[in-house]
Amino acid sequence: MGLYQLDTNLQLKHSYSSKNGLPNNLVVGLQEDNNKNIWISTKSGLSLLNTKNQNIKNFNVHDGLQGLEFQSKSIAKTFDGRIIVGGINDSMFFIQMIFH
């Protein structure tokens, strides 16, 4: 499946999948950050979609994640802009500036 961006007329604008950067096509959560980028949690890792250039940066255990699998719909932005992602093992906080 992956992720699809539609325009205002509901026409396909961009599609994102494992073919062009996502670690897995099973997307379980999305959250926009304060920089208008999109954090994407999947069943195989966490990704950051740069909405300006459409680049995808993937994060895994080598970047400090406790695991690769995330809970469905368990991603949110706190009032101060941190992104919280619910993993299978525990919840994790991400301060966006670390990953930019």
C-alpha cells in the first residue's frame, strides 16, 4: 500500500512506498511536525518525509530506536513540538532537531 498524497481535486500527487524509500508499505501512523515534514511509522521502522523535496530519511535501531515495529495510530506531537511514537516495547520521544 504505502502512502499517497492527493491534490485538492483528489488526484494523485505523490506516492511513497518501499520502492522509493519507505522501509515497509504497512504505514501505521502519520504526524506532521513543526517544520511541515511528515513522520511516518511503519511495521519496519520510522521515516521522516521532507515535504519540500520529497526525500525520505529512515531511522532504525542504529539511530537509537528501541525496535522497528510501531503500534497502529500511536504517534502524536506534543504542545512543545516533540514527536511521540508508540513502539511495541515502549514509547519513544523524538526531538526533531536531533534528526534534521
